[in-house]
Amino acid sequence: MLATRTRRWKSVALVTSAVLAGLAVPVVTATPAAATTTAYDATYYKNAVGKTGSSLKSSLHTIITPQTKLSYSAVWEALKVTDQDPANTANVKLLYSGISRSKTLNGGNTGNWNREHVWAQSHGDFGTSAGPGTDLHHLRPEDVQVNSIRGNKDFDNGGSSFTNSGGSLTDSNSFEPRDAVKGDVARMILYMAVRYEGGDSWPDLEPNDAVTNGSVPLHGRLSVLKQWNVEDPPDAFEERRNQVIYDTYQKNRNPFIDHPEWIEAIW
């Protein structure tokens, strides 16, 4: 059933991308989010299915807010499980570079992998305290130097390659992840924007269409993230990761992995 759903979403994504490419000025009208999965729609998502816009966002926020919070030190061991390389269980798969690296090489030195905050922690200054700073839905393993190159840049298309880039690009004010994880990045950023709405002592995180956000609790570029969500639909690695976080660690889900069409329904 999972494989069938994924193929169906990929087909819809390809058609949608082709149609949009042929329009000089894309016109997008939000429509109620139809269910593309059934496993959690009658239970976990029952109060969200069929809604759109702010009503959908509000419902999802209520659904995903209850979660078990990890310490920042516990994130090390969790990432060894959530991001295990399917081809080598002794390794983790690094997000931007795509490199498979030994689980034991975690740390802060050259050649190590560390804990990358996809929603840059300086965008809202939430640090590494339990909450947005330790939320596994946007924390991923990455090469120390690649993590430094990404820094706190917003996401956008364009730039130049760099050592261990894996196809990712960067310029003075933005970062473009490799094609295979562009949708992953979009869904992580927009999960954060729904989960953290300013009501539990953390900043109200929101997407915008800028690449100069600095320390404000905003992350861009929304128009590009929406495009990436369509071009790179959820794959088996991302879906497994969502399930492991739900079952083993936080007990909440990234709804945009289960229902990627909800991004368009909200934004």
C-alpha cells in the first residue's frame, strides 16, 4: 500500500510540475486537502482531513504539538537510528552531501558528522534546549564542514559546488540541497512552521520568501520550498524516518510526509 501511495503521489507531482512550468504566471488556488494515506487519517489526522488554509494549519498544530522531548545529547543516538543508511547499518546517511559515514564518527572534528538544524537555530534564537532545538523532525546528520558551509543560510536555487557537496550548492546568502533531498528540506522547514506557533514559550516560526532572514524567526524561500516539495516527493527513507520518530522517540509525525499536498493547501 505504501509503495502504491508513493507512486501515485509521484505521478501527481510530475504532472503538476509540468503544468506549472508551462504557465507564465502560475495561479494556485487552495483546495481542501484530500487524503492520500489511510493509515492515520481516521485516527491521528481525523480532525485535519478535509480542511484547508488556516483551519488546516491550526488543526495540524494541535495534532502534532504533543510530543516527547529529547535532550540535545540524546539526539546523537537517535540520529544513528533515524538516519541509518539502508545499505550499511553501521553508517548514517548525511543529508546534504549524501555520504554514508560510520555512526561512530560523530563529533566536531574534520571528518566527523554532527547535528544539523535544518531550520537554522539562529532563525528565532532557540538554541539547543529541548523543544525546537532538539526536534528530530528537522535535525539531521551532516559532515562538520558541510554543516559550517550551510551555516544559517536560507534555502534557494543557485550557487556553486564545494567539497563533499554531493550536488548541493551555495552562494553568499542561500543554500540549495542536492536534488534527492530538496523535498525533505521543504517538508522539515514547513513542519517547524506548523509545530512552533509561539504558544509554548518558543518563537512563532514562519516561512517567508526572503533569503536575508538572519536572526528573525523566519525561513525562506517559501516559493522555492513549495516547488521542491512537488519535485521531490517523499521516498521510503523519509517515510521510515517519520515512522521511527513517531514510534520510538517523539510520538508525533511530520504531516507533510504523510500528506505532501497539505503544503499547497496551507500556503
